[in-house]
Amino acid sequence: MHGGVFSSLADIALGYNAAFQGPVPTPLVTASLTIDYAGSAKLGDWIEIHTDVQKVGKSMAFANCYFSVDTKRIARASGVFSVLS
């Protein structure tokens, strides 16, 4: 799988999980996205993304995620989001 696909999926997973932490969705815009590639995915692999939202504050939100194939981690991403008011 191309690295750009990992980046797109990370942005979506991190943004959606951070936005839906509260009872009302929080509008967010990506301010920073960092991804580290530690492996690869092949045609037919099932990829899982596990997210960890660290904090959604009044002006910024922070989250991390890990990409896995079976039990092997293949990528890690970190995102910072600006909260729109």
C-alpha cells in the first residue's frame, strides 16, 4: 500500500475520533500530521487502525494511531488539530 494512502487514512481516523469525543461533534482542521512507516501492507492484508485521543481542548486536539496487520505494527501516526469555533 502506498504511503499516501496511510497518510489519508491516518488523517481520517485521527480527525474523526477526536471530533466525536464529546456529546456534540467538534469541528476540527488538521494542523499537523506525522507518520512513521515501520512495515508494509500487501494486497489482501487486513489493516486495522487503533486510535488514542490524548486531548481535545478549546483550541487544539491531539491524537495518535497505530496501523496493524495481524499483530504486527506497520505504521504510527500523530496528529494535531485546530478546533474551529
